[in-house]
Amino acid sequence: MKGLYIHIPFCKRKCAYCDFVSYSGMEHLADKYIAALAAEAEEYRGETVDSIFVGGGTPSLLSAAQIGKITRICTNTFNMSPDCEFTFEANPGTLDDDKLRAMLSGGVNRISVGVQSFNDGELRKIGRIHDAKTAYNTICHIKEAGFSNINIDLMTALPCQSMQSLKNTLDIAASLPVTHISAYSLIIEDGTPLEREYSRGNLILPDEDTDREMYKYTADFLRENGFEQYEISNFARDGMECRHNVKYWTGGEYIGLGAAAHSYTGDVRYFNTSDLEAYINGAPREVTKLSKSDKISEFMITGLRMIRGVSEKEFYRRFGRNISEVFGAELEKFINLKLMKYDGESYSLTPRGIDVSNSVLCEFV
């Protein structure tokens, strides 16, 4: 079964580190945008999906009535499996009881909250609109409203972040009723306000060694507190891995609705325009035909992000070739360098390999 992604590109204020397609001050276009989503969804009427992810942007910036429209697009247009994982992204300070009721009544059963840090100074540095207390209270409120599957996003290697402030953030995170934690190192993206501050020498960032120390501490801490690492940056309580994101990492097919959304089905990838008004006015998609070698490379690059790695049997089932025929030299090289390991069935990154994963993965292009 496919996954369904719906992009909501509206934000109250764009974060200083963000290079996602999102717009502040454009909420007046939300109703027209939702109508365009409904029209695009009609092209896929009757498709069966077992995961839905409404991301952004800030989907929780929508009104309760608009959230209801989004959930009805899903329930009325698609054939949702009985156990469909239905995620809605939210930011602290943008939720209320009416919005939470609209999500629950619309079938949403998982909420992903963009916390990033429980340190107010760090939050200000990266341009978040909430403070630590609001984030804490928001998660408690979501639980009290009836949601049992809650993810929080955290970031490491933030400006002025110390090991002690990271430990404090993780202590608070582990005390909350969450089932999943995504923890990403900050990346300074070109063209963002944070990049401009960094280029002027106005940002104090942890050095590379501290960044790696933070990553290792985070992984060890979360494992000791019941969150098993199943992907480079993702940790879950038993059975609570994000089904939708696992589709991306294991080569599953998915439908993308909205500005800048991508779809992947068969040998084709579709790209929607990132221009908000052009999308509303029905701009056509771009279409890219994937070759077999494209699909093999993508399967390796995403699959090696998973802690379980890439299965030899699954590789052969998908592509009709032995993985060693295609990537024998690369696999041997990285095993000898102790950056990868082979357990008789699958190839995966070692802890050292995870530290330099970008360098490793680019060799499978």
C-alpha cells in the first residue's frame, strides 16, 4: 500500500534555519489552497493508503474547520487501511481544543510536534516562536486530548548549545508521554537567515567533535530510556516506528499532494511546483522517469540510513541482481574500513560509518 503526504506550506514565521517550502503571512490563501488539494486528490481517488502524513510548514496553523477539510479529503477520497497511521505535524502554541478535536474526529492518530529544544535561549537563536514551557504544556495537552502516539522533533549542535543544555532537553523529553523522538543535527542551509549570521561570524556553533559527542550521547540516552534507534536520526518505543517515513527509507511508493510535494510510483517521480499561487491555479507537475540504476542507487542511499541496513534478499527481489554484483567494490571497501558490516543477510553502517554517513552514501550514487 502507498503512503500519502500532504504539504501545508503556511507558517506564522519562518524559522531561521528552514529551507523548506513554506510561507509566512499567506494564510489568507488557505481555503483556496485546500480546494486545490482536493482537486489534486481526485486524480488518485480510490487508491489504498496505510499511512498519511500532513506536514509543512505548520499544519496546526490551520483553523479547526480547515483541518476538518483536510481530513475529509483523506477519508472521502482515499481507501484508508483499518490500521492507517495518520500523522499531523504541529508547532507548540498553535494548537487548541477545537483543532485537536477536529484531528481526532477526522481520524488523525499521531501528532508530530516541532520542539527542537527545551532551552529558551537556543529556541530564540533559531527563530522558533515558542518557549520551552509552551512546548512542554502542548505535549501534555495533546496526551490529555486523547492522543497516545506522539513524536517530538529535537535538534542538536544548535548555536550556543552545550552538552549540559542538551542533557537537560533530553531529560525533559524522556519525562514526557511521547512514543517517538526524531533528533537531527543542525545543518546550516544556504540562503537561510542562520546561514547569513554564520557567514558574518555572529554564530557560535559546537565544533565537529562536540557535534558527534552530542549525537552519541543522544543515541545512548534514548536507548537507555526505552527508545530504540531504527534510523540514523529516529528513535521509537517498541512498535512505534513511523510507518510513513519508513516508506521513504525502504523504497516504498507514495502520493504527494500540495505545493512542492513529490510522488513516487512505479518508475516515475512527480514534482509539484513550489510556487504557492501557481499550484492553486493548477500548474502541471514535472515528471521524471527513473532508470533501474536510479532506483538501485536510491534504494541503497535511503536503505543504509536504516539501522537494520539493506537486505541481500530484498535487493535481489526488487532488482533481480545480487547486491555484490552491483556494489561489490564499495561494500568491500567500507567493510575493510570498518564503516559498514555484514551479518550474513544485510549490509549496514557501523557507528563509525554513521558518523561519516554522507561520505559513505554518496559513493552509491
